[in-house]
Amino acid sequence: MKEILENIRLFFVGALDMQGKAHGHIENEASDTMDQFMLLCFGDLLGIDLPTTYYALELLPYLGEDLVKWNMRMSDKKSIWEEKAGKLDIDP
Amino acid sequence: MGKIIFFGGKGGVGKTSCSTAFALSKARSGLKTLLVSTDPAHSISDLFHCQIEHKITQLEANLFGVEVNPERESNAYITKIRKNLHSIMSPIIMEELNKQLDAASVSPGTHESALFDKMIEIIIDTSKDFDYIVFDTAPTGHTLRLLSLPEMLGAWMDSLIAKRKKTLTFKSMLSKDKGIKDPIIEILSKRRNNLTLARKIMIDGENLQFIFVLNAEKMPIEETKKAVKMLRSYGIKVTSLVVNKILPNENSDDFWKDKKVKETRYLKIIEEEIPVDNLYQIPLFKFDMDEYTINEMAEYF
Amino acid sequence: MNSLLLILIASVVFLVAYVTYGAYLAKKWGIDPSRKTPAHTMNDGVDYMPAKAPVLLGHHFSSIAGAGPIVGPIGAAIFGWVPVFLWILIGSVFFGGVHDMGALFSSVRHDGKSLGEVIGVTIGKNGKKLFAIFAWLTLLLVIAAFTNIVANTFVAVPEAATASVLFIAVAIVFGIFVYRQGVSLAIGSIIGVALLILSIYLGTLFPLQLGKTAWMIILLGYIFVASVTPVWILLQPRDYLNSFLLYAMLIGGFVGVIFMRPAIQLAPVTSFTVGKSTLFPMLFVTVACGAISGFHSLVGSGTTAKQVDNEKDIRLVGYGSMLIEGILATLAIITASYIGADKFKELLGQGGPVNVFSSGIGDFMTSFGLPFATGKSFVALAISAFALTSLDTATRLARFIFQEFFDVSGEGQPSPLTNRYVSTCITVVLGGGLAFKGWKAIWPLFGSANQLLAALALLALGVWLKQSGREHKMATIPMIFMFAVTLVALIQLMFANLGNILLLFFSVALFILAIVLILQAKAAFSKTASISKK
């Protein structure tokens, strides 16, 4: 019984999602912008020749932890309209 | 503010000896001169019987020398980063990052960047202390473009900084922390400022000069012509040419007589097609470069 | 007959369906709780992250719920409430639920990749392009339909118009103070909600009466501006403040329905032909989102699939959320059917489905003391606010699809069509031009496009199931039905719209694309090569 109530509570946590509604779009843009910054720094990992690669190495202590996951995120960005569709909440 | 001289020219034309001789002559005429060598063969150390290292070493009254080893520089840079990372990152992450760092340390772009970096550092640190800073080599390939277009590298740094600032703006919308100093922007800005300063010293102050060394032959002339044209189109001064290894006037056999005629013709072409303030003609010396011949060569400057 | 009975019937039917048919689908498709989902294998810290099943259900449901399942059923009530109710039930159980769950499942089994990728793998590159085109056309129709609907609402309920205009100002102020100036979210919310209540009050005092055309132009201008400005100025604050309106409305509505226990007065079935529409096929393309909606697959494969913790959650999140949407659609049909046929026609004619809905809920809320005018205005505001935010996001997404489609230059230089202002302009002009044709004409087109989108998703699902040697009829039979309904509907619409270039163009375009899609389907199914997919 307790479990059912907990599940119902969790349902409303997901459905209401006040944090998401208050910050979701901004968070997405922040995340995208940060990924773009990483691209400008470490694009050589994706095969892009950049003039500032040498200097970007210096930034690894601050960004290095996310580097592997960033690489994974960047692997499929040719067409992102569907990704955006999921996040934009069209609600028709 | 000191004059910054880059010696350019293909391999084997004698950049190292010419630049050394040039530096020597300036030093002997009373001007405090720093000779910067990127020659991996350490020939300058041999010439002066001195262990010139990466610290500025006094060679003569007004002559100082320093060696720049791009591999040493980039390794030091990367090792420092590696150590730094190791102290704050889990070895699981380090495994991936080490791959990235290893790849960087053997990449040609890295050596170029390290060399460029060291040059900038020397210029910024010492240009006030010396009348002449002589580099025995010009930065190669795209670094030459970077040197002549510091705007490009600066623009890239600017775009990195702008992107980072945008991220911070978004983050500040999401939480209460505002105006926390961002180490990344600090690092990037410091680099950016260095570039701006170097640019100022080199280009705005009109202190930068190129001296091309070439031989009186067809290919070197064509290449030098192209290089000079390109540099001048970026507003960089090419003040002098050094035609090296000029054949002696008296030649016994026909083979050398023919070559001398050709050489004279080429010299004339050089004079006409690549106008410069100073055209030095350095003879081909009988003996190998040592401390005596270098003194002789210095007389020509 | 009492309308609460409808909710009871729906709940029971859906519960039984979930336990039986949902389990059947899970079994036949081979849902495997022991498999690791992409949320675990491809965890990237941002998009691919596992979420607990009930939380994911809540999130997914709130993403798919919208004005569609409200407008559709009310609009279709002209055929009587029984056909609509039956279609909501049958559609959700055998069509929409299968579609939603199937799209989610196929995405999970394809590394959480979006549906377009799945379509590319199962049907081919052309299928993928078709998907984008259908999505784009559907979005244009959404823009057209919703602009028209909101304008209608503003004309019928001018109090809500005033409140909506004030809402925009409140949202901007909220955005500046909370996001830029650092005012805490809690304080901002309290002040924001207070200002909203003030706006509603001011709305009742100063209703803004403008003509329908005037409203449409204003709305189109608003959409253009809103969709190109940074998200923190309008989109984010609106999204947040909207939720207060929405939840208040839902609570008020449900409490009101339970207190009032309204009886159904609308005719159970009116006639097969009403005006220019026939029950088949128009019932289906009008109810649209209330029974099956292609858009849900975008949400499912866009984000939800990447967050599925365990495959056994797919039934709950995919099938379950569609059933809950069915309850929402049932609530909508109640607001249309507790009033007599005359009142219904009057309200529908005056201000469209939102007018009917807001009158209904407003009426229900009088049962606990809220004055009717305030209640109605409040509900109209809530729905319009929701629709306006949908319009903003729909325009953005349409622009993204357009930008990617026209990014042909290989040189790296962007084509001028990919400029955000140009592409937004084209989107708004096309969508807006359609908007002036009236929601009655646009909505069936939107329904058709949305159903074709769903048919494409069902096709991908069916092909994939067949290729991997699994039972596929539960996907292909609904798909065939969707095709049949949509084709007939489009033929009817083509003839109905002969006098109207823009509508005719859309009808014909959709029809041709539907044929292309059917040919793709044939080709995909006759491919005998059996690629063994997991």
C-alpha cells in the first residue's frame, strides 16, 4: 500500500516537475552552450583541426572530467530536430 | 623597445650561421643583442664553446644567447598539465585524458604552438632589455600566418571567452551564485592578453623585421620572392636579404666559371625583383663554421 | 445518464486493457527486463540518464498532454457523444497505446535513437525524409489551428484576452527578476501567481474586444517575436507560470465534476452526416490526439526512451500515459455533452471548442462557489496560455526542421534560408496564412497529418517487428486503418476545399505524401531480407 502511494507521489513529481518547468529550457541552452565551448576547445578529438588546441589542454583540469561523456554526446549531432522536439514540449 | 629580427629561408641556406653572425656584428657595435636559437643541433653552443641552455646565457660583452627546444617546451607544458590533472582526477578519467595528452605531445601542431608560445614569452619578457632580439629561424607554416595575423588567434580566443561567458550567464540564471571568478575565463584571458601584448610589440611598434637568407639559385629566389610578397601584404617589414654562399670571384675551371656567371645573373635578378634596404652578400667560406669564420662573417653585416 | 459514469467506464476499460492487452504487447514484442537500457549503457550525464518509472510516466504524460485531446473530442461531438467516447476508448487501447508504446520500445532497442533514425534503419532514407516533412506540415497545421482557436477564444471570452495580454507582461517581468536579477524562485512564484490572479481580475473589469482578424494578426506577430527571442524572456517564464494555471484548472475541474455530477444531455448519436462531414472518416481525424497522435512518438523517442530505467517500464510509460490521456479526452467530451445540443451548437459556433470547454468547466466550478464568469474566463485563459506556449515551441521546432532541410551547402557556408529570421518568417507566413481559413477546415487537416505521422511510426514498428520475426499485426492493422481513414478524409477535404487555394494545396500535398508513404510501406514489407534485430 505504502508503495502505491509512493508511486503516485513520484508520478506527480514527474508530471508537475516544477524545477523542470522553471529551468528546463535554460538548462538545455546552458548545456548546449557548454558542449559548444568544449567543441571549440577539444574539437580535435572529433577530428577537427583547431588553432587553439594547444592552449585548450590547459583547461583540461577544469573540463576533463566531462570529456568522455561530452565525446559521447557529440557523436550524433548531424540532425538534432528530433532531440529538440522531445525537449520543447509541443503538447498538441 | 628592441628590434625583433626573424631570419627566414629554406633549410640548408645558412640561417643559423647568418643570424649568429648578424647578432655578433650588432653586439660588437655596442648594441645589446639576444640570440635565440631553435637549432636542435646546438651549433651555437659549439661556436661559442658555451653550454647555452634554455636560460639566457651571456656569450660576450653585449651578446646573449638562449636555446629554445620546442619538444622540451611542449613536453614541459604537457607534463605540468598531466601532473595537475593527476592530482585532482580519478585514474579512470586519467586513462582517457592521458590518451588525449599523448596524442597532443606528438602532434606537429603542438611543437609549433609551443615554439610560438616560447617566442612570444621571450619577446614580451625581454624586448625592453635588449636592442636586438635575433631569432635564427622564422616560425614555420601556419604559425607564420598566425604571427602575421595575430588577429586570427586572438579572435579565436575571444570566441572561446565569449562562449564561456554565455554559459556562465545561463548558469547564473539557474542559481543564486553570481559573479564567481571563473578560472577558465581567467586562463583564457591571460592568453589573450599575452597575444595582444605580443602583437603590440611586434606589429604596432613596427619593431618586427624579417631577414631572408637565400642562395643565388632559381628555386630559392622564387620561394623567397613569394614569401616576401606575402609578408609585405600583411604589413610586415622585410628589410634585408642575405645571399649566402657566394662563389669566389677567381675560378679556375670552366664548371665553376659558368656557375659564377649564372650566379652573377641571379644576383642581378635578386636586386631587381626583390627590393630591400640591405642586400648582404656573404661568401662561401673555405672552412667550416667555427668561432673564427663566424667572426669573419660578422664583418659582412 | 450521468457523466461520471463515463469516467468510471473509461477507467475500468483502460485498467483492463493495461493489464491484458498491454501485457500481451509486452510479451509478443519480447520486452526483456534483464536487458540493460540505453539510459545505462550510454549514460552521458545529460540526456541518457535512467529515471524511476513513475517519475518518467509523469514526465512523459505531461509532455504529451495538451490542448489537442480537449479540442478534438469536443469538435467531434457534433456526431453525438457515443461515437466520440467509443473511439476514445477503442483508439487509446488498440491504436494510440500501441503506437506510443511501440515507438518508445523501438527507440529503446535502437540505442535510444530518435524515431527518424529507426525509420531510416527499417524503411530507408526516404522514410526518414518523409518523417521530417510530415512533422513539418503537422507543425504548420498546429500553428494554423491553434492561432485560430486562440483568436476564437479571445473573441468569445474577451476577459481572457485581457488576462492573456497582461500574462505576457507578467511573464517578462518574472523572467527579468528571477533569471537575471536573481530573485528567488519561491518569491518570484508567489508574486507571479498573485499578479496572474490580478490579471484575471483586471480581465473581468476590462474585457478587450477586438475582431477575430485583428487578434490573429496580433497573435502571429507575437509568435514570430516569441520564437526568436532567448528562452528566458518568454518561453521559460510562461512555461512555469502556465503550470500553476493548469493545475488549478485541473483540480477545479475534477472537483467540480465530482460535486456537480452533471448528467449527459447531448444526443448520444446525432447522424452520420453533419453539415459537410460524414462520421466516417471525420470522427477519427477530428478526435485525433484524443485517440492516437503521431506527435507522441517524437516525445517518446526524443527524450523518454533515453531515460527508461528498465524495459519493463515501457508498458507503464508508453501504454499507460496514452490511457491517462484518454481520461483527459473523456473529461473533454463530458464538457461537451452535459449541455443540450442547442447550447452546444451555440457555444461551438460562438467561440469554438475552447468556448465549450471553458463554459463547461466554469459551470462545474460553480458547484463549489466560484462565479461562472470568473471560472470560465480563468479556464479560457489557462487553455489559451497553454496554446500560446505550444505555438511558440511549434514555431521553433518547425524552424529547426526547415533549417536542417535546407542546409544544402556543402561549403560550410549557411544557406540564407537557414537564417533564423527568414525561416521563422516563412513558417509564420505559411502557418498564419492557413490560420485565416478557420479551425473547422484546418483541424481535420491537422488530424490527418498527425495520423499519417502516427501511421509512419506504426509502419516502422511493423516492419521492424516483421524483420525480426515477431508478431506485427497489432501494429500493421491499426496502420492500415489509419491509412484508409486518412485517405478518405483527405479526398473529402480536397473536394470541400476546392474554392480555397491554400487549403486545397495542403489537402493535395498530404494526399500525395500519404500515397508515397503507402508505397514505401509496400516496399518495406516486401523486402524479404530478414535483418536480425534485437
